Amino acid sequence: MTRTLLLTALLAILPSSALASDDTLTTLSERSGFVRTGRYDEVIALCEAFARRYPDAVRCADFGTTPEGRPMKVLIASRTGALTPEAAKAKGLPVLLIQGGIHAGEIDGKDAGFLALRQVLDGQAAAGALDKQVLVFVPVFNVDGHERFARWNRPNQRGPEEMGWRTTSQNYNLNRDYVKADTPEMQAMLRMLDAWDPLAYIDLHVTDGAKFEHDVSIQVEPVNSGDESLRTAGKALRDGVIERLAAQGSLPLPFYPSFVVGDDPSSGFEDGVATPRFSQGYYQLRNRLGMLVETHSWRDYPHRVKVTRNTIVALLELIAQNGTQWRQQAAAADARAAKLGGETVALDYKATAKTHTIAFRGYAYTRTPSEVSGALMTRYDESKPETWQVPMRDEVVPDHVVVAPRAGYLVPAAHAASVAAKLDQHGVSYRRLDSALPNANVETFRADQSSFAAQSVEGHQRLTVSGAWKAETQDLVKGALFVPIAQPKARLAMALLEPQAPDALVAWGEFNTHFERKEYMEDYVAEEVAREMLEDPQVKADFQQRLKDDAGFAKSPQARLEYFARRHSSWDSRYQLYPVLRTDRVPR
């Protein structure tokens, strides 16, 4: 399609006011008919220009600095006069935080956000919405990635002509970093979340995937997860946006449209809850509303910008109408979270095997072997829309469930500094113990199985453990941390410290040394020890029974020798012991 035709199409889908005559508040994208997108210097200039044009309603600020030294810009917009976190809290205003460009090649949110912001400030959209809330707008989260600018950085995406890169200059994927918070960018974002405490946190993306007619998916948590009462607000936010988008001609979905089986449309879809390494999986742990917006990569850039702009306007309208009530519900969820001690809490979620058939707007397709790869390949015919009848698994239930500690967690002094740093990043409360705790009655987690990932993930060697909490006595020296469960961020504390939580610190390899064998008994020594132990009739009978019952054990010389080494006083009692404890009593 030529640029002229694209501009004609744009004029047909955007309000007449969208193409402003004054270029000072317009993006290169808007001026090009949404064929191109600008570089980051444009974001800096626009941030300052909006603040100059609307001095009573917009503030331009830096909230961090990237590894390559670029400022991370944020625009704060409100007609209430509350342009600081303190002022917003004093006035009891709901805060809406919208971010674009966490994956900087998926840059719809930046261009749509500036367009929507200008229209709202000029009264051309969401009239009066900024009288009832504060908008915190981050045009580009992954700034260094944005400046890795080139054609075909997103080969699965139609437009713009050039775009940024998915990962940061340190090659981190920010939308895998919410819990581990390795990056300066994420640490800056978490500080801003703590300062502003947004009611809703909106993450603007573009999908990968197949070709079909649906142009956007809207996912919100808590809907299937987190505080049960707050789920009503999550559903209302999701359904309200979907209803408004559908009324404007979009084909929105309430789930991420990724096939159950790779490239096979007939396999259908399944819903779920993102783990907290992702934005919307993380933010619900803070008892707030997290939304993932995914426009469809095979729609052209003008269309995607329009849909994203419409989504932003819908969000502003919904927060203006319901923000006060939802804010009260979030506060009530905070109070409930502080009483989770002794209650069952889900660490993650899964879709059940239950299916039903849905009508999905796709295209005619064939699946035939590829002459290039030899694999079975799906080919879509976009000239032939058709409705697929496909299975959907959307009954989402808890997967791993644990009972929360009655009082909280104890982090021994050896790990207090590193764990405290992570807790500080997330605003989780704790205190240091000024005295030792000898013979403390605690719960310990000893892994019966532990498995290191074969490949690095985000610079970490991940670890999976299985086991159970059991009552023991442990000695803790002065300087240990006590992390109370009685706090609003109790769910987040559990996500960090429960060893079987999917993105816990231990899962990201923060305690790998405790699951590595450090001391050994030489085989010839183990042989001598074994012969001595076999003089005990009970040990001998147990050993012989094990040989009969376990063929793998019987065939393994190392397993047989370890049987005796584990019974010897030299065995490392801390091997496979998770170095965080649980307690039912608040320590003094």
C-alpha cells in the first residue's frame, strides 16, 4: 500500500482532530500517516513540549537512567493539580500508569499514547477524565532497546518502517524481570510503582503468532488469581475496555491468542495466569489491577495505533467512572492480605482439561509439508476470512497451593543483605533481629529433589525444587531478617520466598550453592563405613530390602555407597536445605 493510501485509510479510522496542524505536539508517526515512528530524542522533546503547553496539567520528569546513560521519561497528567505522588495520595485520587515500549520493537503504545494524551488534554476525548485521576505515562520503558533502531527488528510485524529491539542494551527482556529485578530499568520502574501506587498498571504490547482477524487481546489480573473480592474490579476493567473496543469496530479477545500446539490452529487456545516475571502476573500480587494489551502484529501500524489509542481512552474513561470505588476495593484487599497467615494461598495457576468450542475469526489455511524445512507448515489465505470452531480451555484453577506461615519468614544472617536488597526493591516490609534466636522452633524446607536448568535464562541458572515444610529447631545468629506475613504485600512476599513459587528467588538461582554437594566421602572410606554399619541388623535388613525393591538403586554403586554416607555423622545436614525458614511466632 502506498503512503497516500495509508494516510487515506488513517483519516478514515481516526477522529478528524487526530492530525493536528501544530507539529509541536505531534509525533513523526502521526505526521507520516503512521508509517514511521520517531527516535527517542522525539520523546524527550515531546515530554517537555507537553509540559510547556499544559503547565497546570502536565509534568515532564525523569524516573531513571538506562545503562547507556539515557533518561527514562515519564509524563504526569491531571486536571486536579495533583502532579506528585504525595499530592495524589493526599487527594485520594486513583492513579493510572500506562507504559509503552517494554519491548521496544512493539512501539504502538508510544505513538498512540501521545496522540491520546493530546486529545484528552484538548477535550476531544474522554472529556473530564483527568479531573478525577492522575495519568502516569511512560512512552518508552526499554529506552536503550528503542535506540537499537532498524528495519525488520520485528519480522513478524507489519510496520512501522523501522523500530527498536525487544531487549535492553544488557540483553535483558524487561517483561521477564519484574520479580528478579536485575536491570536498572526495572529497579527504576519499581521505585516509581512504590511512589505512585497506581490503581491500574497497563502494559502495551504487540503479539507474535498466527494470522487471524482479531486485532487486540485484553488480559487483566486479578481475574483468575489473587484476592478473590478484587477480581470483580479486574473483570469490570477488562470487560469495560473490551466492550468499548468492540463498539468501535475492533475484534477484542479476553485471552492471549497463542495456539496450544505451536503452529496448529485446530489445537485451539487455553487461558491462564502469567507468572510474576510478567507485568500483569506481578502487579496483582500487590493487590492492584494489571492489564496486558496485545494488538495483533499482522494488522498494519495505522490500525494498531488506532486500537491502542482507543484502549487508552477507554481506560481513562473507566478509571474516571470507577476509580474511587476500585481504589477502596484495593485498600480492602490490602487489609485482607495482611491476614493471610495460616490461610491457603495459590502460588500459580493452570487451565484444566475441560474444553468448550468457541468461534474464532481466522482465515482459510492449509497445512502441508514445507519444501524448505520439511516440517508441516501452516499457510494462511488472507483473502478468505472464515470462522474457526476450535477448542478453548479457560477453566483456570490454582496449581501449587500452600498454607501461608502464621507469622512470617526468617532469613538467616548469611543471606540477610542480598534478600533485604530484593525486598527493598519491591517495597516488602521486614526488620532485622537485634539478637540471636537459639533453638528456634521453625519450619524448614529440605528438597527431596532439585534440578538445575541446562541453559541460562536471563543470565540465571534456574532451579526447581520439590519437598515440604517440616517442623525443626534451628539456631539463628544476630542479624537475621524477619519478614512478616501481616502486611499488604503478603502475596508478593510469598512469591519471593516460597521455594515452589514459579519466580521465587530460589527459582532464579539466588540460593544455588545450597543445592550443590560440597563435601564427599571417598569411595574406599564409604566402603569401610558401610561394612561397619552393616553389622547393625536393622541397617542390614533395610539395605537388603532396598536392593530388592529398587532396581536402579541396586545397579548404582554410587547410590549404594551414598546410602551409608547419608547415615554417617559427616553428612552435610545443610545440603538441600533451603536457607529461608518459616515461623509461627513473631520474634522479639
